[in-house]
Amino acid sequence: MAKVELKAPIVAAITEDVKDAKSLVLVDYRGLTVEQDTQLRKEMREAGIVYKVYKNTMMKRAFEGIELAELDPFLEGPSALAISNDDVTAPARILVKFGKTAEALELKAGMVEGQFYDVAALTELASIGSREELLSRLFGSMQSPIANFARVLKQIAEKDGAPAEAPAEEAAPAEEAPAEEKAE
């Protein structure tokens, strides 16, 4: 078999992995211990992120047809690819957090929803919470005014509830008065 025939399935696998990706991040993993690499892979797997090491030449071939050629200049040295099809911030968030304890891990570049991100942009993206965190903040901020409004309405109802019964009692004798006047 020719070398090209052997490499075609690998290029196809990379293309398949990245074609529907919402975000992907290239990293240099050189210098990570086996223990650190195992921990990183575990965190990635738990977050639903595909994390694989490919040869740079294979990635270059796969990136050609799917508008990821902007990453070509960063395909130098050992490269791993973190790919997310769901949460756009997850790969950057996990890699930046992990890089704080494992200084050997180095972000190279990434693509998020078709836009190129350099290391500074990826680091900033990592500061944004996950989709679930952002939704919980949104719902929390929406719930607070509604809860306060409900509390105020309840206080008004309790406050006006006791006096509201008194005017109803006063209204009843007033109705009887016209009946008495008719009797006279």
C-alpha cells in the first residue's frame, strides 16, 4: 500500500471530528507528565470534548477543505486538538485552567464558530462561564425581581386583607338602612 492510502483514513477522521465543531483549540502538550496528560484527558472526556494528538501534516491536509487553514502556521511541534461540538467555551476554559497547574501546556490558537482566536482571545474566552452557568445567572437575575414583586404583592394583600373585611361589614349595615327607611 502507498503511504497516501494509509494516511487518507486519518485525514478523513480528523475532517469528521472538526467539521461540525463549534470550537477547537490547538495546544502544545510537550513537557506534560503522563499523570498530567491522563488528568487532562479525563477532564476533557467528562466535558464531552474530543482531545486527540495528530501529526501536523495530517491536520494540515484535513484543514485545507474546511476553512481551518488559519491554524496552519501554528502546526509546529507537538500538537493536540481539543474539539467541542456543544459548549464553545469548554475547551479554552478547561485548557487555561489546567495550564495554571501544568505550566508545560501551551495554548497555540483556536477557532470558535468559524472565527480565528489567538492565545489572548482564548484566554479571555476561558473567563466566560459555561452555557449552564450563564443560563443559571440569567434565570437568577430574572427570578429575583419576580420574587421581590410577589413578596410586595403578598405584603399588600396581607396589609389590606384585614381592613378589607371591615369595610365589607360596614357595607352590610348600610344596605340594611335603606330597607329600614322603606319600612318607616
